[in-house]
Amino acid sequence: MYIEIANQEEWQNESERYQQTYLLFKHSTTCPISAGAHHVIESFVKQYPTFPILMVKVIESRPLSLHLADHFAIEHASPQVILVKNGEAVFSTSHNRITGVNIEEAMQQANLSA
């Protein structure tokens, strides 16, 4: 499941809907590195279609993007992936380190199945 969120209310609603366990993808629509990360996420969705992925476009939804960085106490980056389990960030990576293998390993370490 790939869901774009644009504000704090949407984030709260979707995070509660998925019981505070999801993958958060912070995406820049103007960055070529982020475009590559977007392809990784799209491949992940095809492989694991039921695992929730919440996407924030960092330019278009800057207040939400900055709020999430503060909320999870993780320095803002773009592109960035944050794995959230039970409402807490258990993994974060950015830029060229966003790979299917890294995400799958993080999920295994967090005892999550996609």
C-alpha cells in the first residue's frame, strides 16, 4: 500500500490506521537521487503490496516533513526512509543507502513481515 500524505492530520490518521507500523518515505520531486529511491520504493510495493508505505513530498509538504523529523528525532534528509514500529522509528536511512536489501534487513531486525 502506497499512500501519499500531505499534512499532520493525514499522517495521524494513516499511522493510526496501520497501528503505528509503516514505512515512511520522504521524497523530493526535483531530485534525481530521490527519483532513484522512488523506484526502489515502487519495487518494494510490488514485492510487498500489503505493507503500508506513507510518502511525504518534502517540497510540497514541507511543514509535515519537518514535523516528522522533529517527531522521530531524526535529522531531515531527502530522500529518506524511516521504518516505524509501534509509533517509534526503528530504522532510518537516506540517499543512495535506500535499497530493497537495506529495507528488508531492517524489517527482519524489527521482527516485521511484509
